[in-house]
Amino acid sequence: MDESGDLGFDFKKKGTTSYFLITFLFANNKRSIEKCVKKVHSGLRKKYKKIGVLHAYTEEPVTRKRLLSLLNERDCKIMTILLNKKKVYTKLQDEKPVLYNYVTNILLDRIFSKKLLQSDDSIEIVASRKETNKFLNQNFKSYLRSQLVENHNIEVAISIKTPSEEKVLQAVDFVSWAIFRKYENKDNTYYNIIRNRIIEENPLFP
């Protein structure tokens, strides 16, 4: 699980995005996704290899297209929820952690309504570490666990890691960035590479 955009609401401030989205990449075999990341990283020139972590925003177009093309060949599914920030209620704008949890939970509900995950599956959700405040990280995990048990009677392992700790998060970063570009920059170039893997892509506040 990864996100793109920000939750700032001062649209006069430079760098504030119009959209915010959360993306899930599903795979029964995590290793197959890790191999995509390793393959692309091993093909980089030496000066880029030193960084160790692929990040869609800073990579060359050829690198972005290569990783997305490899992911498109894998047995994986993509689901995203999109937030048009200009339509968010004022009250939620002032409660960013609440808004973040709310958006994530709605996406999880849609995931289970489509029966992408079953109660007898061994499920692990790995979220990219964006929020550095430990309390919010713990609150995020506790909130999702309670919602999944209460609404779907499913126990899920939830962890928050950095992309360097969990290579699959680097893949999700590219996918989320590609979808984000479609809305924020009206650029479908990267989105079109993985569009066949996207099973749902819905706005929260149409």
C-alpha cells in the first residue's frame, strides 16, 4: 500500500496537489514483485545503483516504463481510491490522520466487497512509512485491524515499513505515481502501461 499527492489544503501554496490517492497492489506471490524491482535496479547505471531504492518521482522515464511493464506481466491486481481535495469537507481538512484512516478504510471495504481477499487467506498488508509520528502509525494499524475484524471478521497482519525495508513498496510507489499522473498532470503515458491490472479506480467525493 502506498500513496501519492499530499493532504495539504492550502491550494495557494506551491507544491500543494489537487489530488490525493491511496493504492493497493495485490499479489499472491510477493517474490515475483520483488524480482521486478531487483531486475530494474540491477540494470541501472552505477551512479544510480548507489541509492539502493527506486522512486518513481526521481527515476528516468525509461526506468519507470521498464518497471511498470514488468509488473504488467505479473499476476497482480491494482486498486486505488482517489480524493479530489477541493471537495473534502472542511471538518475533515482539519483532521488529516482521521481523513487518512477514513480513506484507507473505505478502500479496504471495497476490496472485501469485491472478494479480492477471503477470510481463510493469510493476509498481510504492508503500508509505506509516510507518517513519521509513531503514535499515528500505531493508531493507523489499530484502526484498520479493528475495522477489519468488526466489518469483515478477518484478522490481518499490518506492518508499516520503508521502501528500503520492503522492496514491494518500491513497485507500489511506481504504480501509485503512474495513476496519480493521470489525474494531477493529465498524463496517461505511464498509466496506460498498467491499466489492464487496475480492477477498480474510484473517486471518494465525485
